[in-house]
Amino acid sequence: MLLDILSNIVASEPDMVVAGWVKDDEDLLAATRRARAGVILVGRAAEDEQEKYASLLRARPKLKVVAIAGDGKTSLLYELRPQRVPLGEISADALRKAIRGRPQSTTNAVL
């Protein structure tokens, strides 16, 4: 039933189309390439799904993955995107923090 609801939502949009269906044991990367999909909807599995989708996104960087919980109440969006963080004036400390992935931005960030 949830699959029908999601399909109807997508099909009702003039700029969207349901390009196909994938069985659980089918190669997701091959299927997304074959369908030339920009977005895929998947049923949300265990919490270890992140690595599965990370490898898919590395192979198809512009793809978006929407993982929907079995009850249809919650979902997650997986995507790769470039990020730019202004570092301000460079100093030894700022350089070390940027390399370690903890830059101190001179602008406010919304999380």
C-alpha cells in the first residue's frame, strides 16, 4: 500500500516519472544506471545501510537516495554535495583545525 501511495505522489508531478522497480536482490547501481534515475526511493533497512548508499553515491555522485521507514512515517535523504566553509584569516591553529575537519568558520552556520 505504501508503495502505491509513493508511486502516485511521484506520478502526479509533471516533472517526475517512476522509471522502474528493483527487486531486493537486484544490483541497485546497475538498476539506477539502466533507468538513468536521478532519485531513488528505498525501503529503510537496518542502520548499516549508510555504507551501502555511500558506495552507490560515490559511483553516481548526483544521485539522491530517499530511504523511507517501513511504517512510512520517517525518511532519510542521502546525497553527496560539495561544501564550502569560509575559514577566515589563516593561522597555524586554523590550518590544523581545517585539516582535522574542525574548521572555525567566521560566519554563522545553521545546523
